[in-house]
Amino acid sequence: MKPWHWWRTVFYLIPAVSIYTIVLGTVSVLSTLFDRHGNFGHKCARAWSWLILKTTGVHVEVDGLERLDRSRSYVFASNHQSIYDIPILFASLPFQLRILAKESLGRIPFMGWHLQRTGHVLVDRSNPGAGVVRKMKRLVDEGHSLIVFPEGTRSTDGSVGRFKGGSFIIALQSGLPVVPISVIGSRHVMFRGELMVRPGRVRLIVHEPIETRTVPREAVREFASSVREVVAGSAA
């Protein structure tokens, strides 16, 4: 017999999240007719995130927000334990956030349309090209911040994998500070490969911003490793 949380996921959480996604995704896309910067769409994304966490029973404790200047733009570099990491970050960080994600996400109905229309950076990983740099410059000009998951995929056991340098080239080229983020406990909400969601407590640690203006591009791998050490030091 299936455990209680499986039934709860299939017959309650999935229908509820689908409704949130369709309704708020539609509102978000329509809002781009009068708000091309996607700021109202970001409010929809935060509402979507809050509803998902509230419905699931996920409580997030945030440490370190006082380290940030609300008037600046940042590149937030986080470890990746669960698909719940995105709503956790959107609900917890009081910034105009955009994500760096693979291009295929843009083809998902409602959510993908929202990503395409509200300024998120969707990248063809086989051929990223100069378009990413142009999109990043636009984000900076509009006062937005970027979320990246430098591991490139979700962890299966909670350990923090190698941070790839590509995500940080954008930060170095734009001169934005990088903020290491440690997400702790989100994998227990929904394990990778499982169709079952559990209530839980997640801790989010916002570390000191790291300036990038003096970091040469050829040192990007070493820089990525140093950011990973900060994240892994708390996420372990």
C-alpha cells in the first residue's frame, strides 16, 4: 500500500500546484502586455512560491539577509537539492529575481511562457553564445538579480557537487557580486526521482557577497571552487 504522503501528493498537492501554475502563469504572461520588465510577473512568481510552500507545509528559516544591500543587483549561487529550491528562493529573497535555466524549460505551458515573457535567462547549453551576455546586461540595467545553480543538476544524496565555471563568467563579465547560498533540508521535502512530497523545515543561509570586479576571467574555475567551498561548508 502506498504511504499517506504519496496519496496526498497525487490527489491534493499536484492538482493544487497545477491550479496555482495555470492561474498565476496566465496572469503573469498577460501582465507583460503593460510591464515589459517583468516586475509584476515576479510578484506572481513570489505568490506562486508562497502558495506552494504553504500548501506543502514547508517552513523556511532564512539567515543572513542583513548582509545584503537591497539597492544592489547580485548573482545568487545556490546548491541544488530539490525542485522545491526555486520556490524556496523566490519566496525568501526580497529581490527582483530572474533565473538562469536551460532553454527547454521555456517550452513548458504556463510556467515556460512566464519564464520567456518576464525576462528570465534561458540558455541553449550546447550553444550559449553572446546572447546571454546581452540578456545579463539588460537585467543589470533594470536592477534585477540572477539565481544560478552551478552544479547544473540536483543532488541525489545532499552532497554539493562541483560548481561549473560557466555560471560565473556572467557574473565576472557584468561585475556583479556573487552571493553564495546554502539550502539545507530541501531534498527531504521531495527526493529526486520520487513522486512524493513531505512537509518539512528548510534552512536558507545567505553568505557574504563576493566582489568579482578584480577576478580575471581565466581564474573563473578557481573562483567557482571558492564559492562552492562556502556553500558546501554550511550545506553539509
